[in-house]
Amino acid sequence: MQEENFHLTVNDKTELDLAGASVATLDAVQTEAGKFHILQNGKAYRAEVVSLDFAAKEVRLKVNGNLHEVKIQDSFDRRVKKMGLKSNVAHKISAIKAPMPGLVLSVLVEPGQEVVHGDPLLILEAMKMENVIKSPGEGTVKLVLVTKGKPVDKGEVLIELA
């Protein structure tokens, strides 16, 4: 099986190519939910995952107290970009499901509202991190099935769209 390589853009400035095996060899220990102690080349780092956006492939990290915004591209993203295409073509969607178990902190849409790709829909707290759930496509909010403060399970339908 071929090892997956990732291209990272940090703070819209620094570009890094990262092989999956090099990540696996990091000496990293999770100290609590979303927080890690990392040793690399004899140096120690404290890292905290501030937020994750799975759909946009973006993560905000604090490393030794400094905030970093990281955009991740896999081999598919790089091939699509090389061909001059976009992989985030807007498409109709019928439901937004919870990507992980968590607690709804805020609902940002209401029935009848039009949404397009990338619009923030709600904020979900999971493992002490706030995750903005964004629309993966376009549609009209038909029904909001959750409220602020409601715990949700992975895969649970949060919002129905028409």
C-alpha cells in the first residue's frame, strides 16, 4: 500500500510536504482532550487543537502558545488543482449529520434560510474543541433538529435541507 503524502499551508505563508510515515514517527503523547506533548529532534512542543473543519480540511493549532492555521491537501486535492479544476463544486444536499459526538453550542441557521457551500451552520463542541459545521453544498434549511445545549451522536441528523 502506498503511503499518503500531505501538503500543508501554515498561516497562508509556509508550505510543507508531509509523508504519513513521518507523522507516525513523532513522539507525541496526548495529555488531555485536544492537547499533546510532542518531542521532535530533541525539542519539546506543547500543542493544542483549537478547532477542526473536516469539510474544508483546516485545523487551528496552538503550538507553544502560538496560533497556527493549517490547510491540508491530500493527493486528490493536488491532482484536481493541477488539472485546473475545483474539488469543492457546489451540490445539493439533503441533510447535515454530526461528524462526531458532541454538544451543540450554537445554531446559526433557521428554517427557510438559503445556504451555499462553506456557510457556517452550527457550532459543535467535541473533546473540549469548538468545531464550526459548515455546509458542504447548497440548499434551503427545511428543519433544524437540534437546539443549543443538546448532546448529539456521531451520524445524527442535525439539519434537513430541501
